[in-house]
Amino acid sequence: MAIKVLIPTALQKFTNNESQIECSASNILELIESLETKYPGIKKSLCDDKGQPRRFLNFYVNSEDIRFLEGPKTSIKDGDEVSIVPAVAGG
């Protein structure tokens, strides 16, 4: 069993238009590296110059926002679902 990752439409150009993929990792930072290995170029869209998740992207582990957990060091395990959700702003 692996970690299911839900990919937003804007990033599916990196994943061959797949909206769900599977990866293995022990935390969000490792997951991003795993995604970069499988889908070269995706990390630039996910992370800033310091290698941290971009502020306009929200990562959820089993519906829990990682900002309220351990941030990018949030642990993940087989069977978890990670959602990458672009922030929405409006006025």
C-alpha cells in the first residue's frame, strides 16, 4: 500500500494528466522529493527557493491541514491521503 496524492488540475501537466498518484515517503518534504523523482519539474511549482512548500498551496494529510500539524515535517504513512490544494482568494 502507498500514499495516495491528489493532484490539482494546474499541476497535472507534470503527472501526465493524472489527478491521483501513489508515492512512498515518511513526511511531506520526502513526498515532494518523491514526486520530483517521478515527475521532474513539479518541485518548482510546489516549493519556494528554500525548498519549503509554497504559501499559496495547502497540503492536507487525511483532511488535516499540515500548518496545524508539523508543517512540512508532518509524518505520513502507507494508506494516508495527501491533498495538494491551491489557495483561493477573492473579493
